[in-house]
Amino acid sequence: MAAAAQPRDFRFAQRRASYRAAQGVFFGVCALLFAASAALTIRLCTAMSVTRGMPMTGGWRMAMAWMRMPSQSWPGAAASFLGMWVVMMAAMMTPSLVPMLYRFHQAVGASGRLRLGRLTALAALGYFFVWSVFGMAAYVLGGALAAAEMRQPVLSRAAPIAADVVVLVAGVLQFTAWKARCLGCCREASQRGRALSAGAGAAVRYGLRLGVQCGCCCANLMAILLVMGIMDLRVMAGVTAAITVERLAPAGERAARAVGAVAIGAGLFQIAQAAAPR
């Protein structure tokens, strides 16, 4: 009996050591992804801040991200925006994505170390594919609005106050049942550890589902980024912190309401400043 128990104990120790090594690889890759994407995002934002954008009627500047350079075709401009967007999303979403991917990593952990790494990568690819689709939609809408503002001075003068209203509405949405429901889905995904199928299709579907849930949950916060400065590092850092805190803090709903209160206060302050006589 003792001789039979020893091989079992040895195999158990081997599996445990292998799983710990896989955990180390997982967190190491996530840390590298975040560090690389954050560094590249900072570099892109710094490079674009040199030009400060195009001066517009109404005393504001249009971000270069929405503009097509004279030497660029529209497909080239869209591809450039998409590359920038994916890098930004990797930097902004990785902190809140890691717990959800880790639950997936745990749920399919019995499938073997190498296969586990590939399945986790497929889930992440599915997640960022959804964000790529959102980015293309944002580029089409943002580009169309930018073109209209350049042609119509009335729209350009109204743009700053419209951006402030978007911030105000985004803050109000933080207090709604819709936000609570979406946030509950995201928080559940980062906490549950139910068994999942260890197939490539299941991994991609898991990532796609996470991406859709995440996009719906933080759509209002991403709207703040889009209207207040898509390449502004301060706005980007604030939105990233808000998304991460409301997803991972022990009292997520209270954190979401606190974020909403800050956004409402900022929106009202900016609207009051814009309406004040000069």
C-alpha cells in the first residue's frame, strides 16, 4: 500500500508543480502585455500631443486620431486607428481582464499546460476582437462627426458643450439598473470557477462573450474617453482606473456610483464654465 501511494503522491506533486509553473507563465505574460501596451500607448500619445490637433471654431482642438493625413487613404487611416485602438485597449483593459482570464485558465487547467496556454490566448484574442469591432464603429462615427464639424462651424462651436453633456449623461448612467446588471455580469465572470469545455471554439466563444459584456458595461465610460480626448493620457488613466475599480473592488456597485458622482460633478462644472459669460 505504501509503495502504491508513493507514485500517486509523486504524480500529484508533479501535476501541482506543473500547474504552478503554468500560473507563473500566465501572470508573467499578462504583466508583459500590460507593460508593453502601456509603454507603446504613452509613446503614441506623446507623439500625437506634439501637434496638439487641429484648431476648430469654438476654441478647441480636434484630436489627430480622427483625421486622415493627406498622404493616407481611408483604409490606411482606418487601419492606423485600429492599430492604435487595440494597443490602447490592451493597456486599459488588461488590469480588469486578468481575473476573468485567470478563471478561464483555472476552469480548463486539467487539459495540459501547453494546450492551456493556447486556449487562454484564444480567449484573449476573442475578447480583443470584440474591442476591435467597437473601435471600428467608433472610428466611423467619430470620423463622420469630425468631417461634419470641419464643414459646419455651428457644429464645431457646439462640440465642447456636447462633450460636457456626454460626460454628464455617462455619470448618470452609473446609477441605473442597466449599469448594475452589466456590472454584475462582469464581476461574476471574474469570480466564478465553473468547468468549461477545453476546446478552441469554446475558448473563442468565452472571449467573445467577455468582450461583449465588457463593452456593454463600460460603454458610458468609454464615451467619456472618446469625447474628452482619445489620446489624452490623463483622461485615459482616469477611465482605466474607474473601469478597474468598479470591476474588482469588493463593493463594486458603490464604486460605480462614486465614479458616476465624479463624472456628474465634472460634467456640471464644465457646462457651467461653458455657459458663464466671458
